[in-house]
Amino acid sequence: MERAVITRHLLLLTAAIAVIGANSLALSPIAAAVAGAFPGRSAADVMTATALYGLATAGSALLLASMSDRIGAEHALGRALLMLTVSLGFAALSPALWVLIAAQALAGLAAGVALPAIYTLTAQVAAKGRESETLSFVLVGWTLSLVVGVGLAALLADLLHWRAVFSVLALAAAGLALGISRCRDWGTRAGGEEPSSCLKALRIPGIHAVLLNVAAYMTAFYGLYTYLGPHLGEVLQLPTTFAGLAIAVYGLGFGVAAPLGRLVDRYGATAAACVTFAGLMLVYLGMAVSAALPLALLALCLGWGVGNHLGLNLLMRQLAELDPMQRGAVMGLYSAITYLCVFAGALLYRPIYTHFGFAACAWASAMLVLPALGWALGQWRRKQAALE
């Protein structure tokens, strides 16, 4: 496949992640404005839509993501983006809050199919020896959604109307669906004759260890991320803008880590995993020690973004390589676990934060990364033993 063709495909996939991510994050900063359009409703009522979006995404990824293995990931992604367009259109036109909530649930169903398809296509089009670099490129879409998407959503809501946010996202999703449909060469698709499913994918040798690492890793991130804002605002008495800055710095770190993917390809995923997970543990421990130091936390958020990008890259690459014939189902399991950990992290970390504070949450996150570090060290030792 020509380099220009690969680049065009990757830009489409990156933009698709950015649009999906922007929709999942945009409601929080505009919740008060949305609530104002529905008499008797509060911002907390509006955020019910986000909760159902997450549950719908997890369920869809678990039950529908294997569609990519049956009909091709590019076709699954195109259909999911069309469904996302419809759901965002309903969100923009919703006459009542329940319609907005239902529209976001439908968007979650679309996202649960789209995200695994995007990750599957990324692995398909990646050139041999450049898998991590390619995945890092596409993962920048999450940075765009966090740094650019959320900011533009708030700006559109202020300058025009909150309905303009969902209208723009719907137009973007429609444009991406058209762009995906016009791209013909998506690399060689590995597909089995028997229908794939997430249940069948759970029988793949070695998958349980990687999925356990994903669950612990995601819980560590979302648990700490959930209580970073409350810690900065309520405990350290810092303005809301500082919490926003901390999130932006994290997003910047996540984005600037993209070029490091080529180093993973050069020096090997096993060695990179040992360094990455050890470094991420140190970042979490550093956040525990400096919980009362705002500027130190801000600096560590940059390292947090870098470490989280590389860690995700390595875990997703490991999953993608387990069984190319069931890649869609495997990535569906990954997406389902990710969105379930959004709830698990907030739920499990609440008593820790309430009784022991943010420092204890950071320490818990460091411990949750320990299984991934142990797994990486085990892989490295086996590789060294094989070379001797």
C-alpha cells in the first residue's frame, strides 16, 4: 500500500476517534446550558445521558464489535458513523431531555462498534515494523477530542447554542462516513469462516492476562482522573481554570507521546513495556507524594499523559496481535472493559478519596499498574531466555 494512501486512511481514523471522543466529553462543560433549555431540569439530570452513553458503548462493544470480523471493519465503521450521525442529529433537535438521553444511548451503540473497528483497521493498514508508530498516530484523536473538541464545544455553546455542538459533530460524522466509504484499499483482512464473537475470543490463548492488565490499568487511570478535579478545587482551593489546565496538560502529554511509537518499533515492545509501566508507576507515586503541591501535580500530569499513551499503545498492540482473525471481537472486549472501568474507577475510588484523600488514590493507581509491569517483566525474561 502506498504511503500517501496509508496516511489518508490514518487521518480518517484519527478524525473518527476525535469526533467520537468529542461527543463523549462535550456534554460535561455545556451541561448547565443544556439544562436551561429544559424547564425543571438540572445539570446533574443532563449528565445521565453521559452515564447511559458509557453503558451503551460497553454493551455494544461486547455484543456487536465482532461485526468487524464478519463484514469487514471498514463496512462496520461506515455503518457505525452513519448511526452516530443520526443519533447526533436527534441530540441537536431533541425537544425534551429524554430524547437527548435516548440519542446519546444510540450514539453509545454506534461508538461501541466504531472504536473496535478503528483499532482493527489501524492494525490492518500498519506497515510491517511500524505497528506502534501507526497506532500512536491514530491515538492522537483522543488528544484532539480532549484539548480541541471540549474547548470548541464550550465556545460554540457560548457563541451560538448548545444544539450547534451536536449539529457540527453530526456533520463531521457524516463527512467521515462518506470518506470511509470512498476508501477502497484497507489492507488484507483476516477473517475466519466461522462467525466470531467476544465469547469465542475469550478462548484465545493469553488473552485473559492482557485483559486483566487492561482492566487494572484503566481503573487506575479513570479512578484518579475522576477525583483530580475535586482534589484541586475542594481540597487545594484552586480555581476551576487550574483543573482545566491540568487536564489540558495531560492531553498535551498524551499527544506529544505519539512520535515515541517509532521507538517502540525500533527497540521492541517488550523492553518498551518494562520502561513504560515502571515510569507510569513512578508518576503515580510522585502524584501521591506531591498531592499538596499544585505545580508539581501539573508537571506530573504531563508525564501522566506520556506514560498513559505508551501504555495504551502497548496493551492494544498486544491484543491486536493475539489473533488477527478475531481482531474485531478482541478490540470489542478491550472497548467494553475500558468503558466499564469508567464506572468501576469512580465507584471504587470514592471511599478511598473520601476517607484517605487524593494521595491514597494515586498510591492505589500505582499498585494497579503493578500487574502490567510484572507481566512485561515476565515477557522480557522469557524473551531473554529464548535468546540464550
